[in-house]
Amino acid sequence: MQRMYSSKDEARGVDGTFMWLMEEVGELAAALREGTPAETAAEFADVLAWLATIANVAGIDLQRAVLEKYGRGCPGCGAMVCACDTAEKP
């Protein structure tokens, strides 16, 4: 994502890029309700791409952030298969 879009993304900034992410999240929500599996998959890809883009613009290594938070298990209970109560958000 960074190589492909960084000059456009940096010019747009975090706020502008965040608005694009929100649009894609809305499209994903619609696809989950009434889209085909292919449409839904494409919207998941778009959401992930825009999330990675925001991380790049903000100077965050997204892969490192995910590994640090989730690489050793659930941040709530610490287990590799979450054992938190379903009412909790780990």
C-alpha cells in the first residue's frame, strides 16, 4: 500500500484518509447484508487497504502493532484461544 499510494495518501493526510476508510466500512456493511461473497470479499480488501494506508500516513508499523498486541494471545485473558466472557470486549 505504501509503495502504491503513499504520495497521494500523505497529501490527503490522516483525516482525509480516515474519511475514505469510513466510506469503505459502510460499503462493507452493505455487502455483508446484501452482497455476493465476491462483493463482500472485495469490500473486506478495501477496508484492510485503507486501514493500512492510515497506519502508513500516521507512521505506524501496522504489522508490528498487531503482533505486539495479539502475538502472544488475547490481550484480555492471555490465551491463544480467547477464554474471555462473551460479554467482554478483549
